Amino acid sequence: MIALSLAEISSIVGGQPADIPDLDAQVTGPVVIDSRLAAPGSLFAAFAGERADGHDYAATAVETGAVAVLATRPVGVPALVVDDVERALGALARAVVERLGTTVVALTGSAGKTSTKDLVAQLLTRVAPTVWTPGSLNNEIGLPLTALRAEADTRHLVLEMGARGIGHIRYLTGLTPPRIGVVLNVGSAHIGEFGGREQIAQAKGELVEALPEDGIAILNADDSYVRDMASRTKARVVTFGEAPEADIRAENVRLTENGRPAFTLHTPSGCGDVTMRLYGEHHVSNALAAAAVASELGMPVDEIAQALSEAESLSRWRMEVAERPDGVTIVNDAYNANPESMRAALRALVAMGGARRGEGGRTWAVLGQMAELGDEALTEHDAVGRLAVRLNVSKLVAVGGREAAWLQMGAYNEGSWGEESVHVSDAQAAVDLLRSELRPGDVVLVKASRSVGLEKVAAALLADGTGEGEVAAR
């Protein structure tokens, strides 16, 4: 973080100093919410959680080097006492961003936020110093923590913005006002909480409503809900997609034999060929959104195409592909799942399996619950099970309770009456089954909502292949 005195921070957050011998002391390090991450010059924000209260670790943070603690009560060490630590953190983030004058790029959407944010970051770091959201820390705490990582030379701040209700994104844009806003899609993720796609669109569109007149709204031309957001912004609109009218578009889209997307990128300033290192056709849309941001910030099209072709996954458990020494390939996409990402992952699995078919390999889809679908849950799980059959996935392993049973039922109703699909109770049962069945050349996709914990399946299978849990990643 840029250097600020405790007096300056106190003024910004409206804090009352407690046990502070020197208000001129400078915070020069990161702002952290985990006392174990405190370092010399840092500021520790004490949150009271369900399992632990950060105030109990204030002394430890200061002993480790924190200059002071942001707290709701005196803690016996230097502290700025505020009514609400979350609000104070947000106020501090806004003040820092305004002081820096950095260009804020904000992204939202039902699916692909983290992957697209990682792509944007990898493009913009080639242009100028860039800070971006680590993983998917996209809420009221994670976003200001990211913003506070910006330093004096930071030119671009790339922020992922999530929402679980109307008003959430409006609040986040108030903390870090964006100049460029990207809306990827309006899908089924969290539809149970929002109540319908119209409500999701209303929430996501809060991003473009927050843009200034000299800002840029980057919208998905292939999604009607997103396309219609053009009427909700004062900013200039730039579109991306495969639609012929899109400003930034992809043509000749295809998957390579190993499941990686390739396409020709078209921009107003020229064209370039892209072959990505990521897996799955859904990354084409993500790449176009990233290309639109980079193009608007002055990056030449040939450099954009090269950067997209060299970009890698920066976040865990998102189509992580690793091959065991015995020739079994594990695709760990277990961080999260919704109907759109499930369909994309299954198609990527089939493409990857096609490249291994000559080796006698089979495709395995180890799938679990897609959470927060509300009244759509039965229909959507049934549809994914049916799609697995239509795509000719060799084996479907549905893991878990009722929703997994619906996955298996969809496969059965689509014609999977033999051993092509099976329902097992939990992750361990899936591991036991796969250990007895896998053979060289097989490709295994592991995917479910984060709460299901199917990353344990991928980890166990990878450890089986090496004896020490080490993998030959590719």
C-alpha cells in the first residue's frame, strides 16, 4: 500500500486512536485480515467471524510487525477504533484509489469472472504495473483488500465484483469507482437467491450504471440480457462476442485436438490468430472480453493475440489439467459449477478425450451438485446428465445426494441404461470406484460447486499416480 500515517488513516476512516504512542507512524506494508500474514509496516484489520475473532489476535499481529490494528474496541496494542471495520476498510480503499488516480477495470458476470480477470491482468501487465484480485476475492472485504495492494506506480487495478443480491455491485463500485466496466453474461449462477435472470441482470447492470460519461462499458453482444444494458449507462459502449456486429469478435472458432480454443481475433485496428493454453471453448468469450479491455487501453492487436496465446490459468481448481505418469489425465475444475460452466467443461472433456482415443482412453465426468439453483435445480441437473450422454462421455459418476441422483436420472432417461453412469454417495466412494477402473489414456473431469469438495477426488487421484502427490502438469 502507499505510505500513510496513522493520523491520515484515522481521518479517512473516522477512527479513534487507542494506545497509539505516535500518530505519525507510517503504514507502508499490506493491509491484512489474517494475523499470520502481518508483516513489518502492515495494518491488521480485525474482523469478528463465526469461528474466530480477529481482535483476539491483535497483539500477535503487532508483535509480527503490524503498525496498528483496525478494530471495533481497544485491544491493548496500537489501534484505530471504528464502528464498523468493513466500512472503514472500504473508506480506506476508496481514498487510496482516488489518491493514486489509477485506472480501475471492474468485471462481473454469472460465470467466467475469475478466468477473465486473470486474462485481463496478464494482458495489462505487459503494458504497465497492474494489480488484480487474487483468486475470487470479490466481495465487500476482498475487493478493498485488493485495492489496498496498489502502489504509487500502479497504472491498472483489475477488480472482480461478485453479487448475491440487488445493491451489492452498487456498493462495490462506490468503494473503487471504475472507469472500465465489463459484464460477461447473465446465467443461472445463484438464480435461487436472485429469483430469476431478470433480477440477476438488474444486479449485474449496476456496474455499467456506475461508469462515468468518459468511461467504457464492455458488453457481451452474444447475451441479450447484457446487450440490453447499453441503455443503462452514460459511458461509451464496446461490444464483444461472436456476433457479426460485435466490435471485438472471434471468427473461425474451434477446439484443438487437446481441447484448447483457437480463433481469429478481429478488432477495429486489425486481426490476429489466437491459440490458447487454457481448456474449453467457453474461454473464447473470456478472451474477447480481455481483448476489448486491452484494446481500449492502447495495446496493439498483434500483442493482444500473442498475450492471449501465452496466458495461463492463475487461479486454482479451474480446468487445471495434469497428466499422471501412468497416462491418466485429471482435469480439476472443482472450484465451482453452474449449468453454463458444466456444459462448457463437458465439451472440453470430450475434445480432450478425442485426442486420446487412439490410446484407448475413455472420458470420465465426475460431477456433483450445482448449488443455489432454486426451483431450477431438478431441471438443470437432469439436463447436464442428459448432455453427458449426448456428448458420448464414456462414464458419468454422479457424486452426492439428491442433486447427484438427478444428474444420474437425466443420463438414464437419455439412454444410459448400462454401466455408462453411476451414482455414488460421496467423494471417497468416487475415489474408490475410479481407483478400480481407471486405465492409461483415460481423461477424468472433476466438477461441482465448491461446497461439495470434489477437489479431494482430484487430489487423491493425482497422488495415486505419483505416490507423493506430485504431478506432471501441462
